[in-house]
Amino acid sequence: MRKTVVSTTALLLCLSLLAGCALGHKQWPEASRSENRFTLKLMDGERVDDCLVLQVAVNGSVDRLWRASVLYEAVGDGEGQGCAGCPFVPRKAQHFTRGQEGFDLAGNILKLSICGLEPGVEYRFKVSGKSEIPTMGLQYTDVYMAEP
């Protein structure tokens, strides 16, 4: 009987120690926000013929910017176009990845251009940036209008 009590007590002690190791706050590792974050701000946007040429300031951890995308939609009464007073719903996107043609980052200025826009049509657009760290969220500029 004494042997059973001792072994049961030892087993309960071991289980409580193991259970204590499993307790605690658990979460996925996350990048340091202050060291690895960047923000985007549109400095200049200009329509040149059927192209939209943009200059975007990248502040913070510029080297973490891996992909930039221009999200845009035509504004008008035609099919597949958004209305001027409606919420922004990008219908098209042009993606630029670091190391590819069109991703022109000099210092903290990112130059992007998209072509093939319809002449005489207004467009709404915003720029998004994706970090090379998968757990970091997307960064966006405000929504802007590009008049023909």
C-alpha cells in the first residue's frame, strides 16, 4: 500500500511539473515593429499620355520593402468602372517586385509607372507595399485621383 501511495504521489508530482511547462502565453513570433516597419506616402503622381507615373516616399525600414502594387480603377459610367462617390474598389493591379524591371527604388524614393490607361478616363488609385517579412501587414497610401 505504501509503495502505491509513493508511486502515485511521484507520478502526480511529475505530471504537475510537466503541466507547468506547458502553461504560459504562446503566440507566433512577430517582427519588431519599430525596426522592421516602413510607411508609404505618395509624393507625386502624373498622367503622361496613357501612363501614370508615381513617386512614393518609403520611410522607416526601406530595405524591407519587397513588393509594391498599384491598385486602380477607372471612374465613369461604363461597364467595369467605379463611380466617383462610391467606395474605392480596385479592379486592376500592377505588381512590382524588388529586383524586377519597374521596381525603381533609389534611397527612400520609389518610382513606379503603369501604362495602358484609357485616354480621357479618370482613375482612382492607391499604392500598397509588402514587406519581405511574411508576418508584417501590408502598408497603403491614401486613395488618389488621376485625371486625364
